[in-house]
Amino acid sequence: MALPLVLHPDRLFPVDETVRGIARRLYREIAELPLVSPHGHTDPRWFASDANFTDAASLLITPDHYVFRMLYSQGVRLEDIGIGPRDDVGVAVADPRSAWRCFAENYHLFRGTPTRLWMDWVFSEVFGFDVRLDRDTADQYFDRINASLAMPAFKPRALFDRFNIEVLATTESPLDTLEHHAAIRASGWHGRVITSFRPDPVIDPEFDGFIHNLRALSALTGEDCFNYSGYLAALRQRRAAFVEAGATATDHGHPSAATADLDPGQAAALFAVAASGRATPDQAELFRAHMLTVMAGMSVDDGLVMQIHPGSFRNHNARLFARFGRDKGADIPMPTDFVRALRPLLDRYGNDPRLTLILFTLDESAYARELAPLAGHYPALRLGPAWWFHDSPQGMRRFRARMTETAGFYNCVGFNDDTRAFLSIPARHDVARRIDCGVLAELVAEHQLHEDEAAELAAELSYGLVKQAYRL
């Protein structure tokens, strides 16, 4: 017998009834505010072509590393959920229905995780299910989702409008020609989908294919990207193209937050080593560090907001990376230094009102010790929300508890969903709004805030701060 799927109206609110009542009132005021998604990884092709999504598995499983990470940890092969190796053409990969059945049979693994919250919201609110996903309902889910996805109301642009998304930023490398964004603009559709500039493939000497990427950058820009001055000119040219395509931000996913400020001769010499393919790990780190400062200078010039997402040991599972490539769930958080690491960049640009630098971290131990004091002082700095592994109810509560007393609410940038899973965007925003309303309700109940102030803050955390920080 199928078990009921019910989204409780008070989910994630504090247990204390007095505080819960305040949270309810705050949430009612902001629940329907438009969604602003300033950083994410959805595919702009979806909105350019507006073609129907094909099936439940390719939409909800294979793009979502939260999903296949958990399944892989429990012994499920990636091939069994429809993810094929990048080179082994002859390997059998599960068809979409089989992949979905595998997911459904293992859905219990997500109990207590944010993935369960997001998925149940999608199942209930987007597709109208009132029974839970499990082995017995797998085919029912698959067939109804597929039938829905074939309808005009479930095309990407229709869902964008239904979700009340005001703006959605994707993320592209400097090597992307941005043709999908051009197609979106030329289509006459009113939805605002913009790009973000992610230069890691041509800034990180340890990035897979770095030398090939420099050649591609040379071909795309007409600059000699094996000469330092030509390389910088090419980066400026591509940033300008991104600005023209609507970008308001850059994004940097370096292993650390290290910055450096080399003189032109030192920088040119180090670049020559990197461009030769012979950089040592220490030289690669120094080059990345220097280029963060260079990118900050370019942001001062062109106005792009700068985001740093450091502290992930990416592709930790060497065998999985070799077989399946990047972004297959084997990225692991690392301790991250910010105080010393950011000093060279902040010495140069930290007091410049033209720069906005948004910091993210996977190292929660840095919240109160480093990040809140830094953002509570430097005009250029803002704090990104609880990110990735901490994009969860408890992670958000810890973030607010450790950041707010030193940095305040207004040195934060609200929420961004940072996802490839398009249908989960409104679910993620709903979780964040509920958690923030609970946090604010507790401050009201403790007489640290008046309720009218909490209501203003709830709107700022949901909508206002993100628009201001990302210049939207």
C-alpha cells in the first residue's frame, strides 16, 4: 500500500509554538517573493531552445551530484543510474526507466538529507504526487513525470515563469561562445537568463587540458595567449563579451583562497612556466593566487562582482575521475585560511568601493574566526550563504548563528541555490526562507528584534540583499 506524501505547512519552523507562530507570520509575507538565482549551473541551452525535457531520470538524477554521490556511497554503480563513462563506448548504461527504478529503490537513503526535502517538494508541488516514491511507486512516478514533461506547461520557459524566477544566472567558461545566451536574447522571451564568467579552465595550470585551453582562448580572441600581455588582453576581451551577454559576476573555484600581488616581471615569468606545462604545484598555486588579484583589478574596471568558492579538493576519487570525468560527486571540503590568504588582494582592493567580493566556504570553522570579522570590516567583502555541503537546514542555522553577531545580516548576500537541478531551485529557496524566518522569529521571541524589523530582514534575506550584492 502506497504511503502518503504530505508537505507539512510548518516544516522547518522552530518547535516552540510561540516562536513558530512568529515564523509563520514572517514566512507568509515573503513566501511569494520572486526568486533571484545569481549563481548556478543550469544549462542555458534549455531556455534557448525551450525544448521539452525528455524523461524523469535525465532531468532529476543524472545532473544532480547530490543524488548520485549518495547512491555511489552505498555501492550503486553510476552506470546503473544512467551515467556512462566518458571513454568506454561499449559499457552498458541503464536506460532511463531502469535508472529511475534504481533511484526509487534507494530513495530511503536520502532520509534526513536536504535532497529529500528538495525532491519531495518537486514531487508534490511540481508534479502533484500525494504518495511517496519507493520501489512500488517507481513506475507510477516515472510515467506521470514523463507524461507531464511532454506538455507545454512543463517546458523550460513555462516552468521558469511558474517558479516566479526573476533572474537566473548560469556559469560558463571563457571558452564558451555564449551562443545560447544570444539565442535567448534574440527570441523575444521576457525571462531573464544571464551568464557568469568562470575563468578556471584558463587560469588554473592544474586544470585538465590547461594548455589546450590556452590555444582555444587564442583562437577565440585572436590574442597570443602564450604571451602574458596577450593572455591578459584575451581575458579582458572575454569578460567584455560576458558583460554584453548580461553577466554581472565572475566565479572562481580555486583549491584555496590564496592571493598574491606580483610585479609585472614576476607575473610574466611565472606565466611562461605555467604556459609551458611545467609548473610545479607550488608554482600553480602562486599563479592562481596572483590571478585572483588580477581578476579583482579587472572587476574594479568592468564592474563584475567577484565570487570565490575555495576549499574543495576536487575529483578526490582518482579512479572515478579518470573514468567519468569532472563533477561526479567526489569533491571533498578542506580547511581553508582566509585571513592571511586574502591579505595581498585586500591590501590592493579591499577598501575600493568599486569592488564587491563575495566569499564562500566549506570550512565552517572559519565562520566566526575569520570570515565574519573580515566581512565586518572590509567594504569590498560580502559573505555568500551556506554553500554546497552546508546548503541544508542545520548548515543554514549554523551559518546565521556564527556570522550574524559580528558581520550582521547586511554584510551577507541572501541566498543562492548554486545548482544544476533546475526543478529544485524553488524548493531550495523555500527551505532557505523557512530557515531564515525561524532564525528571525527566535530573535523576536528573545526581544533582540522587533517583529517589524524581522519582517524587513526576511524580505532582504529572500530578495533584496541578493539583488543589491550582484548588481541585479
